[in-house]
Amino acid sequence: MRKLVFHPERCTGCRACELACSFFNDGVFSPTRSRIRVVRIDEEGVDVPVGCLQCDSAPCMLVCPSPLAMYRDEGTGAVMINVDACIGCRSCMLICPFGAINHDPEKGFCYKCDLCGGDPECVKWCFTKAIEYVEDEDLRRAKRSEVAEGAAKVMLEAARLVKPGRG
Amino acid sequence: MPKLGGYAGQLLHVDLTNGLVKKLPLSKEACELFIGGRGRDAKTLFDQVPPETDPLSPSNVLCLSTGPITGLLGPTTGRVNVAAKSPLTGIYGNSNAGAHWGAELKYAGYDGIIVTGKASKPVYLYIEDDLVELRDASHLWGKGTYEATRILQRDHRGYDTRVAAIGPAAENGVLYGSLIFDYWDAAGRAGMGTVMASKNLKAIAVTGTGSLSVADPKRYAEVVRDAWQAVLEDPGFQTQEHAALGTLVVLGLGNAQGWLPTRNFRETVFELADEVSGEAFRDRFSTRPAPIPAGRACLSCPNRCKRFGRVTSGKYAGTKGSIEFEGAAAFGPKCGVGDLAAVFHAYMLSNDYGMDCISCGNTIALFMELHEEGILSHEDMDGLDLHFGSADAMVEAVHRIAKRQGKVGELGGLGEELAAKRIGRGAENYVSTVKGMGTIGTDPRVAKGFGFGFAVASRGSDHLRAHPVFEMIRYPPGVAEELFGAKEAGELGKYEGKVRLVFFHENMAAVTDSMGTCRFMHASFYAEYPIPEVLAKYVKPRGPVHSIKYHEWLSAATGLNFTYEALMKAGQRIVSLERALNVRFGVRREHDTLPKRFLKQPVPTGPFKGEVFSEEMLNKMLDEYYDLRGWERETGLPYEESLIELGLADVADDLKRRGLAATRIKGEEASPRKGRR
């Protein structure tokens, strides 16, 4: 099962993801409507993408009082909101630890990231790969390899097989 | 009027004298003629600012404008334009910045703000969607731009509030005060911040939660995908130099190519360039070192040219911020300073004080040279030991200028040209200004396209009217010949083809500044139609050719129908409108020139040793340029007929009434008044 993964250290803060999300889902350009947001901490030069992580024990699903309003998509694993059954109480929004659930006051329902049905638009517009849509195992393998390559470099440097350097 | 796509649909008129805010609808005709941003602002100034207006009086008008593309998805949609009559130059002034402020203004529901009058006490403008209020700013007045921004974010919607603020330098009357957007992005040139300060307006804080829609979403998605792909495939973008080092990459390049202004333009090669280069910044201060592929970006930009860094040790420990080439060039090579921490510190200080880093660095460099030449004595500088390379004195001078402290501060706040006039004793021979504006970090004796651009630019010696980077990068000569009529158009040190090079770039720049997109996409990278298509004839492409088709982009967004030709004509219209505005402010042919240093004094060292910008060539180029523009050769006044042809009949009428329009009709001699400046 693939998941959305956010890498703040790669994020440039360009917010193309926000615009792609609102445009391809809602037909408008509106960061407020976007299901993914980038918080730009300008003073420190840091940008952090924040969005739904499709939690396994999703608090939003647990807290939702309307029996048919929330379910998990079996294909993508996304936590879904059935807007016809949503009563717009915003309990999910209040309990979400990531502030990742939106509320549409005009239409009277909540809405959230549905992984665009398994082909997330935000990922397509992120050119530094700060947002990835990957299998857990691929992510872990990449991290493992990175750590191993670092260790290998140190070991080879210690054995004077390569010149020390910045890499 | 049916609502146009892309635009928010209304402007804010803020009358500070009476504390009144009005919402004005956009007119479709104005959108068709001037697009938005820079084009709309020029028209507002033409209509509302009489030529005799004192730039620092309540009757000057300050415009902040976005374009129809600002805030949408696409390569580089974060730009905002600021315009007013400039207190530094006395002519048309404007400046452009990136970041996310402009888009936020549109999400709040406004395409632009027109500020008139003067508040009786310091205020700031707070905008949150429909709520638009002037609020007391007595707690912010006197504070630096960083602190003011921090306070306004804290007091409103945190990181979702975007702030444009001025600093103490502007409040103290430094003539090149800037507006700082979101901490690090400056609309620095031409003293727009000083105009804002003269109106007692400290900041504009915006939070917007609305939506923008486009006329044809399906076509829009196609056009933007094509545009984005064109950027990714551009040969310049593919080097990833901007992505790796930011705009500071240019410092090393300029030094290697021999056009890096050094010691107030005495030389063009700086022996300490490696100490203040992009690589040095990356290795010493970057908070995002390689291999992490991230600088910071303005809205929806794949280029991420903003380089964030922090000094962690030494006497400038704690200095942090976003560095760009121009500021680094001004405080580094131009001042002969090779201490990167000091350069970075001076640069960030000038932003915090809210003054243009280019004009500030240039002015200090001028003082250094005048001091070394004996024109300014030790006493004239209040004992400050300003000479080339003295980092400490440079940093101290930044403080004194911002505070207008002593003689350094008093003179320094006037900028190069006015300070030199005040000093006299031949000081004028050492300035780099055209029409009162100091020259940027590129030597016009070497880069002739840039140089010619400086001579004719509507806001004085500045690169961003044209930005003909084409002459610095290596495209096949056939491309240059096909586009600009001479293969030398792509070579440094050559005059051939440079007029058409500048003409093309100026038109394109006027268009994109008005749309709300960034210079780098069409004049640094060359992703715009028809350049990738022309390049494909000489370098076999790997797949289908993509390009940014600005005309289609604008059409899909707005619903207005722009052909390529119509869009290029809009560019010409905007440049001629700015000319008309400048003509009213007294600009004539004699002002379209370069300072003596570049015309008479040969480059002393480096690969272009011996080069000057030939006055004879400059005159020939002006003739050719005026012919292309439809301006009179003798005077530089626009022809009435060409203004009418561009759809500027009302502008032509106005000039005619003032006796400032040239005419091609025989027997009816134009009676151009001589320039006032």
C-alpha cells in the first residue's frame, strides 16, 4: 500500500502542491481549499508540508458520529468522507492532529485528501520530491541505503581507500 | 462586465488623508490594453500623477499590483509590482518582488492597491478578505522590517499572514527605501519604500482565504503543463546551477567572463570572487547544504533561486536570511570586500533597515573611491575609514546611512547621483548612474546588450527592463541570427544585434511583469515561445518541443483572446506608455546614455581589457532603437502616430497638449520642449 510521505528538508515552499490540489479537485486556485498545505516559516527559511497521513487508527474515523460518513478505501487505503452522509459537525477536523481536514461551510460538509484515487496531483507538481507517494518498504529501503552508504564512506575513509571530502 | 478569469476582479483605493477605502471594479478594456501589474500601474500613474508632483508629497500615488496570473498554478506566479514617481530619480519609478504576498492579496479578493494621500499618524493597512482597515502603527514605526513583520504575523493570522513592510531607512528619508515582502523579498529599486513612508504607511498585512478561477480550466491545465515541461527541459535550467547555488551562481560566472563590477566599476574582475561566490555561501552558511535539492521558492516556482543561510560564528554570528547576487555584488566586489560574512551581514542589514541593497552598496562603493581619490577627506566621512576592502567601515556606513547619521548618513541617503552633485569637485565622474539610478552588478562595457538596456531603461540604469542574459550564455549562433538578426547578439563585447536583443527582451519583460510572472523563465532560461522551437532546429531535441506560450497562457486564464503578436504589441504599448510618462517627467534622448566611466574609461584588466562602450555606437544604436519603438530620433519623444497605433490615443492627446508629441506629418513641426532634468 503506497502512502504520501512529506520531506520538509526537501521542500522549497513553492506551494505548487496546494494550487494543484485545489485546481484538480475543485477547479479553482485556493490554498485554503487545498487538502495539503505548506507552512512557510519565513524567518527561519524553513517550509513544512502538512497533510493527511491516512493514519491506521484514524482519530477522525473513530470520532465521527455519522455511521456511514467515513470509510477506508480498500484500493488506496485512504480515509474517505462520504459527503452525502457527512453532517458537517467538524468533529474529525477538531481531532485531527495534523489539521488536515477541511470544512466547506457553504455546502455543509467536511472533505479531505483522498489520494486523488491513487494518483495524487500534489506529487506530480513537486519537483524536489518533498512529497512522495511510495510503499513503506521503498521508503525504508531508501533510508537504510542512505545510512549504509554513509557508514561505508566513513569506513573506507578510515581505511584510507578514498580521500576524505565533503561528499 | 462579465468577470474575467485569473483576475480577482477589483482594486482597492486607499485614501490615507481621509482614511477611506474604496473597492473599484477592473475594466475589461484596461485589462486588454495593459494586462495588469506593471502595465496597469504605469497607466494609473500617467492618469493620476501630474509631472510636477513632488514624489514625497501626499499627491504622489503608490500602486501595488498583481497580474492575472499571480496566484495561479504555473511556472513562477508570485510576482507583485510596485510603482510611484521615484524620489530617487524624479522620473517613473517601479520595482518588482516575488514571494507570496501578491498571491495572498488576490486570494483576499484584490488585484491591486492604489494608495493616495497621507495619514496624519503612522498606520498599517490590514486586509483579511472583505475586511480592509487602516490601523494604528505607532508600535511599529521605527522598527526594522523583520521585527515589524514578526509582530504583524503574531497579531494576525500567523504564518498565513503575508506582510509588506518598510523600515527605518525609508522613514528617515533615505531616497532608495525599499518594500520588504515576507522578510526576504525586496521591491528595492527606485525608492518605493520612501514614498510609502512619506504617506505614513508602515506596512500592508494580508490574509486571503478566497479562490481564483480561470476562463478555460482544461486548456489552462494543458498550457501550464507544457510551460512547466519547457522550463524543466530548458538547457539553462537543466544545469541546475540556480537550484544548486541560487542567483549567486552569477558572481562566479561574471568574474570568469570578465564583467563583474569591482571597486565601484573601476575593474571587471575581482581577485577575491571565490571568497564571496555561491559556492562559498553554500559551504559556509547555507542552512540547506547539498545534496538536499532545496533552495526556497516564490509561489509555484520550480526554480527555487532563494538561498537561505545563517552565520554561526565570528562577529556576525546570528546573521541570517536569503541572499541574492545583486546585493552580494554591491557589498562584495563593488566595495572590494572579500569577507562573505561581512557582505552577508551588510546585505541583511540593508533589508532590515528597508533600503535598496544595490543603491546602498553602490553609494558606499562610491564613497570609498572618492575617499581614495582624495575628493572626500577623512573629515568629510566623519573619520570613518572608508576604503575599498574595509568591511567594518562598510557595515558601519550601512548603519549610518539608514539612520542618516553624520555626513556619511546625510549624503549616503541621497544615493550616488545626488550625493555626487552635493559633493562636487569632480565626484560626478565616478558615479554609475543613468537617470539617477545606480548601475547593477554587470559591467556595460563588456555586456553591451545589458549596457544598451541600462541606457534606455524606463527606471534608469537597471537590468530588469531588458535582462538580455542571452549574450552571456552559449546558444548556437544560428539562434541569435534568426531571432535578433546577427550571430553576435549572443556574444559579449559585441554591438551587433544588441538593439533587437534589447527590444525583444524589453517587450517580453513588460508583458510578464504585467502578467505577474518571473523574469527568469523567459530571460535567464529561455523557455518562451518561439525560442525552444528555434533552438530545436540547431540542437536535435530528444522528444517533442515544449515552450511557455505566454499568449495562450494569458488567454486560457482570462478568456481574453491574445495572439502572440497581440501580446508582443502589448509589451511595446507598455514600454511606450512608460516612455510617455518619462517624457512628461523631462526625459529626452540626451538622458538615454551611459555615465562617463563606461563611455571613456577602458576596462583595465581581464578578458575584455581595453573595452569601452563606444559613444558613437551608442548613438547609432539609439537611432535604430527609436525607429523600432516609433520614437523620434532627434528627441526621443514618441511619435503621436505610433502611440495611436498602439492604442494609446489618450496618451498621445495628453502629450500633444503639452507640446511633447513628435509627429511624422510634414509641415507640422513638433515643438519638443527641452528636458528639465
